[in-house]
Amino acid sequence: MVDYFRLVSDELLIKLSQTKQFIKKHNPTIGVLTEEILRSFLKTYLPNSVSVEQGFILSENGEMSKQCDILIYDSLYYAPFYRINDIVVVPSESVLAVIEVKTTLTKKIFHKVIEYFESFTFNQDIKKYLFVYYSTGITKLSEYFHSYKHVGDYQQFDHDSFQFLPDEITGINDSFHLKKDYVVISRDMMGYSSYFFENEEGTEISALQNFFISIYSLVEEYNERNNKSMNSKKDRDSYYKKGELKKYAAIELFDM
């Protein structure tokens, strides 16, 4: 499987290189195509119980999310509220994961990503991923975290703000896969950790494999919970507020 993931990783990067070869001066288009490359990959290799699309999340209280590059949602039991072409609006409880895709990563871009994920306050069960094709290294990324300007006087992340950060960050090249974790160096802290295995450090294979296994495991765990019980599934009419009853009408046909 190691060789397989190496080939798939090369395939993704070749497709990106092909895109940049022909579209050199229009970053928005390059961004759209990089998202589509990853969506296509996940559509191909994830179970059919979930769909991989772009769009918006709607909460039960009517709050709408910002646009999501990639939504992974339960399409077996939940239909979108709205669809036009490949853009959907889906209920909050159907969403397993949101993936923000970036071609490159600078301090400004990363700080915008933090602000983007801070907006997902309505469902803490949604797993948040940041996927970067050509990423800066972990040392530089650490600087980006610590230079983020917080609201108010306290200029550090804490337990409250930590929950809104991406749960996992994948850099294909420079290769790493960071996950939220307890970090024990000089003292016990919360942060991110990335593990590098022998002969795989700095290679796309390690990052892509860890990224894919994380998402596949998330889908498997969700399916297992769902198969045990569907009692937690919300009825669709919970999204539609009922007004105060004004009158009642009926048509009588025959006696019971």
C-alpha cells in the first residue's frame, strides 16, 4: 500500500502541475481546480454512504455557514435542502467533515483560515481539516499560530479558542500531517503533533496516507454508530418553524 499511496500522491501533484502549466496568471481558477482535484480523489475512494461536494451548511436555527471547499456528508439518510449543479446546502447534523483547501500557505492566508473555522460554531461535531498542496514547514507554521492577533488583550490560544482551530492540518509538500494533541516537551501543553516514520519523512506519501486514513476512519466510525441506532436522526421538519395555529380546516369523506 505504501507504493500505492505514493502513486496516488504523485497523481494529485501531477494534476496540479498540469493546471498551473496552462493557467498561470489566474489564482482564483487555480484554487477552484485544486479543490476539484481533491474532491475527485475523495469521491473515488470513500464509501458510497457519504457524498463529497462543495457548498453550505444550514443549522436548525437558520444559521448558514460560509462556503465550504469540500463537504463530506451523510447522503444515505440526508438529502440536500438545495442543489444547483455541484453546489449543495445540507443540514448541519449530516456533515462529518469540512475541508479547506489551499494551494500555498502564507501567514496572511493561514490567519484567514483560522477566522474561517472560527465561524463554525453551530456544530462542534463537524471535523475540520486544512489541506495544503505546497505548504510551508512546521516551524514556519508554528510562527503563524503564535503571531495570530486575538480579540482582546490576551494574545494566546486557550481551551475556548482551541476548539475552533482546524482539527488536522496536512501539507503535501512540505510533507506533514498535524493533529490536535497533548504536546509534552518542556511541559504539558495542548497543540498539534505530527509523526514521521522511517524512510517517509518529508515525502508526500506519509502526509497523504495519514490524511486519507483519518477521513476514512471518520466515515467508518460514523457508519458504525448509525448502524447501531437511527434514533438520533433528526426529522427534516425540525428545520421548518411552525407558526401559531390560526384555524383548522378539514374535508370529511366517510365514517370510521
